[in-house]
Amino acid sequence: MTNKKHIVAIGRAAIDLNAKEINRPMEETATFSKYVGGSPTNIMIGASKLGLNVGIIANVSDDQHGRFITNYFEEVGVDTSQIHIDEEGRKIGLTFTEIKSAQESSILMYRENVADLYLAPEHVNPDYIKNSEYLLISGTALSQSPSREAVLKALSIAKKHGVKIIFELDYRPYNWVNKEETSIYYELIADQSDVVIGTRDEFDMVESYQNISDQEISHLLFEATPNLVVIKHGVQGSYAFDKAGHVYEGKAFKANVVKTFGAGDSYAAAFIYALVKGKPVEDALKYGAASAAIVVSSHSSSEAMPTIDKIENLIKEQS
């Protein structure tokens, strides 16, 4: 594997079915548009569209939906060589989205016995991870075995070979047994990562992060491995903290909001792009916020992931 990746991700590959009939409840919605979905999936699609060399380690169904996902990856330049095809007849997770208004969107997930949670340790190729600058871990992949053990194996390989680890919290209540279990595994992975990204609500899933300030959360993490912590507050913007003691504030960009979901994945893709390119943290926050503004202004998440020109033009327009 001589073609070194900028970043590889491990975790959920799914299908998003976004309501075409917006401004109405799902009970009254009859038509949906199909897109590739799942947090690590969307982030890799976004990073690829920004020009990074990326791949994904995942388990997908051996059917039309699984092929829809792998075909789309290939179209947008995400390496599919480490996608395992499920051999036990498990299906892809489905996410139906409801768009009642620009301010009120919701998702309905079908996550029972889904293929992505049966990614197993034996599906993780050590050489693939060794040959990357970054490994992206998504929180949902920790919610159940054997996916959990596959992530832990990938983490161990990355640590041994100096591959930097990004933990995107991506908390979804589905499949988690209880909040205590979530807290244990989130803290375990966060402590061993180089960069930790999530919303304040997601950070609050860790018991020791509750009822303290963003900066205090970062100080707890800096006692372990992380050197950069990003905590997002939606339209109120985001904050980044580094181990040297610097605090960076990122402002949200104005957007013609269609729906609220997809912002986090697009933010992460552009933020990671800026890190890979060696840009300052202040610029990474701008790239992330601009990318999020573009995606929430669109009907889709994965297909709306912007090019670098669109992101930089929006930054110029609103600077």
C-alpha cells in the first residue's frame, strides 16, 4: 500500500432518506430522496470532495443498498478497498428525516441488527491504518460489539505506528444500552485521541465532563493524550482549545437553512481538511463553520458537501 492516505475512517455507513415534502410532519410525508449517510461516511465524502486522499473501513450489506453506498464512494473518490461485505444477511441502517421547518428537523433511525455494527476486528487491516496520517473514529461504532472491538483494534494499531487519532463523538442514543456505558467508552477513546470534536451535548454524555465549563473539559482531556479539543454550540459558534493554553472562538456563518442535520459532519470534514493542510486553528474553525452553513442550506448531507472554492468564497463574502 504505497498510496498513503491523509485520513481513513472506521464506522457507520448507512442510507439517509430525506423528506422531499418539507414543512410537514413525517406522518404526512410520502416521498423521500435517497442519499449515502452515516457520520464517518459523510466526513470522508466531504474530505474527498475537498481533495484529500481518504478511505473507510466499514461493513455493508450484500444487497442493492450496500452497492449504492460503495458505488457512490467510488464516484466521489473514497477508497473502498477496506469495505467488508456482510456475509450473514444483515441490512444497512436506514435514517428517515423529517423537515418541519428550518428550525425543526428530526430523524427516525432503523438500527436493529444493522451491518455497520458487525464490522469485526478481523476486518481491520493493520497495513491500511499504518499507511495513513490520521484515523477518524466515530462514536456510534463504539455502541455495540463486535464493532466496538474493531474500533479498539484500529485505535491500538494507530497508537503503535504514530497515526494521529481524531475522535468525532457522533452520539446517537440508538443501540447504546445506557448512558453509563456511553460515558465509559467515550472517555476511554477521548483520552487516547489527539483531536476530540463534538457538540457540548455530546461531551455531556461523559459523566466527568458534566456541569463544568468547556475549558475545564479541555483541561481534563489535556491530562491525557489530546492536544486539541473542539466543542461546538450550534449557531452560537464553536471553541477550540489546545494544550499550549490557547483558546480560539469560531463564529457561525449566515445560512439559508433548509434543515439542521448534516452540519456536524460537514464541519468535521472541512476542519480536518484544514488541519491536514497545516492551516492555523483559527482558519480550521472558519472552514468548518462555512462548510456547515453550506450543507444546512441544502436538502442532502453527503451530496451537499462543498468544494474548497465554495467554502473559501463564503468565508470571503461574510468576512
